[in-house]
Amino acid sequence: MKLTMHCTGTCKQLEILSLRGGKWRSVAFPGLFAMLEHLSEGLILFDTGYSPRFAEATRRLPYALYRWTTPVETGGHLTAAEHVRAAGYAPEDVTAVIISHFHADHICGLADFPNAKFICSKAGYDSVASLKGLAAVKRAVLPDLIPPDFETRANWVEQCQEAALPAACRPFERGWDLFGDGSVTAVDLSGHAAHQIGVFLRGTDGNPVLLGADASWSAQAVRENRLPSPPAFILFDGRRDYKRTFGNLVELHRRQPEMRLLFTHCAEAWELCGKEGIELL
Ligand SMILES: [Zn+2]
């Protein structure tokens, strides 16, 4: 199995918001998604990043508030579907999209993969499915980005086989074995969004890789145990859950400093997996 990460656009945010003690300067954070070339399951995506659909979905109020508060730049970047083509596949080849959570910057491309099943948390989906208008914007959700046939194509992680994780993943002990072969195991990373999930991928060296979505803004923040600044918590679903999940990531890094922790808005993840990618088991 091969993992690569691809950038679909950037969003601007103050560095100090993302990292306690950071600078008062605006930084462009990449909006990444991951491609997994799985030996038996075919092409799987983890999230789908931005696309020009973001601009369409935020044209009218109140959804325009999202675009004004989080300036997004997609010019010069390929969409997830275009990245799939550039890798030598067709969008129709994507068999599954794992959705970490339903913030707009993770689901802009869902409608581009007609044959994919959507693998996500049922509790996470239920927490946003009925949101509209301002209530949706407040939770960074744009209803137009969720395809109309979503529920018929959804596979809920809670219905996947529960499995014990290897000792290298402690303090994460259990997860959901998404494909029944131990290659991709989803774990709960609640806090940033309700019931957000990440996945541990089995590594060739016995050292798993974690796709951690938005549980941290960067790997640096985890290494240095630096939470986001207090005002950033307004953006999150649950302050206590965020801190618990972040604390688990810090503990994971303390025990396994070599483990690759890959986050959606982390430039390091893009550098590490952007070109050659990583070969996994
Ligand atoms: Zn998010």
C-alpha cells in the first residue's frame, strides 16, 4: 500500500491561533488530502480537500460568512479529482473516501467520485446532517457539499469490526478495522469536530503512520506540546475533548518519537508524503 498527500488549496490563519507562543502573522496553511493505493481495495482517499465548489457553496449569505472569516485560495492547486487523474487513475476508480469530519475543507470533492463509498462516523454525520444556515456556518459545515445520495453510500465506522491496536499506538488501544485486514484502523479524535476520526496505517517497519486530520494544526505542535491559543477553541466542537485528544497525541509521540503524524494543514506532512509518498504494508 502506498500513501501520498496532495494539496488542494490554502487557507489563511494567524500563526498564534494555531500554536501557543506563535507569531502574530498570517500564515497560509495547506489543505491536504491523502491517497492510499491499497493492494486489495484499490484507490482510497482520506478526505478530499478544497475545490472551486467551496466558492460556489459560499456565494450567498449566510454561507459567505465562512469564506470571509477563512480566506481560501484554490488557484494554482489541483482538486482531489485532478490529483487522482495526475496519479494515473480516473475519479471513477476511487472505491472509498474516508471522511475524517464534515468541515468544508475536507469534503469539497465528495461529489467527484461517483463509485466511492463514504466511510465516516455515524455519530459525526448525525451531528451535522440537519444543520442549515447560520447554525451550519457556525460549525464550518456547508450543506451543499454533501452529495444528495450520501446516506445510501455511507458505511459507518461504528459498524466496522472493532480491533485492538498494536502496542506502538498506545495510548490509543482500540479502533475500527475498516477493511477487515488490519491495514487501516480508524480511531476517535473528537474535539476539533464532534466524532472526528483519524486512521492508523500499518507501516512496513512495524511503525504505524497516523493520518490525524485536524486533531492538531501541525506535527510541531504535538512534538512541542503546544496547544492552539485559547481564542482558537471557539472554532472547535469541544474544548475538553480537544485537549484530551491532543494529550493522547502528545503521549503517542513521547512513546514513539519516530512515528509519522500527518495532519491536514501541516506543511511537514506535505513535504514528507507529497512527492514519492510512503510505502506501507
Ligand atoms: Zn476541520
